[in-house]
Amino acid sequence: MKKNKISKNWINKQRRDIYVRQSKVEGYRSRAVYKLQEINEKFNILKNGIHVADLGAAPGSWSQFISRKFKNSKVVSIDLKEMEKIENTLQIKGDFTDELQQKKIINYFRKKIDLVISDMAVNTTGNKNVDSIVTGELSIEALNFATNTLNKQGSFVSKIFMGSSFNEIVATAKKKFQKVHIYKPPASRKDSKENFIICKHLR
């Protein structure tokens, strides 16, 4: 009974959510697209001809947005889940932390890239501390991947949660990038602990 009540509450919240409605009208796969749009409006990370690795991309709204809005962009979308085809992107089903998958991404671009983005979070366990720690580990993995694949002027954007690993991620990012910002876009739900770390220009 409790589970059914939670499901109904979630459905009602989705119906009331302006970003959910807008994403359906505009043909995007999830409301998360507006987080990237707002991040870009504030930090100017996207441009025509950009080369992007989208980590943990499913269902693919971030890759959709870049492919649609930025001419001659080149995007690799990787996720453990299967994704529907997105025009002008290479989609890889696999674990981005796996060395073989990382080589596929690097070989596709054949040069250092402009942007690494990650909206990844673990499947929730109900224990917010555990979820925060594991998602933090994913952010660190994404940060390390970005450090190895970005050009000197490149940028890195990743979801991070307030919690025990937050300060470690920020400190690590500041060692690797010249500019580091923490931002909660308006499209993030107010009751969510998520923030985004935006890093620009490798040291």
C-alpha cells in the first residue's frame, strides 16, 4: 500500500512539473535537458562544432540537446542501458570506467575533446549517505576521465550530491582545473540534494 502511495505521489508530481510538460512538448526524453540548457546559459560551455563525451547518458536528453542545437557537433553517448538512436551521435552500451570503452571513445574523436558531461547517479538504495558516496565515486571517475581526454581549454560538468564526498570532489577538481564552480540549476528539484560542478581550463 505504501509503495502504491509513493508511486501515485511521484506520478502527480511529474504531471505538475513544468519541465516534464515542456520536455514532452519539445520532444526531449527527460526534463534533465533543461539542467544542461541552464548550465550552458550561465557558463557558456557549448558551441557549434563541439566534441563531447556524454557519460551515463541514458535516456539521452543531454545528447539530444547538443545534437539539435549545435551545428557540426560530435557526440559520444555511453551508458550501461540501451538507448534509442540519437541523430549525429555515436552510442555505446557499456561502462565508461572500463578501459576498453574509454579507448572506443578516444579512438572515435582521434584527438583531445572539448567537453565531458555527466548526469550520472546510482540507483537509489534508500540510504542517502551510501547513495551520495557511490555517486561521488562516479563523479571522481568521470573527473579522472575528463582530465585524460580534454584539451587544455576543455570543460567538465558533473552531477554531485551534497554529502561526505562533496568536499573531496571539489578539492580534486581545483587541483586539475583553473576555474571550478558549483551550481544548482533552476530545473533541479528543490528537494533534491543534487548540484553540478562546472570545471573549465585544465591546469
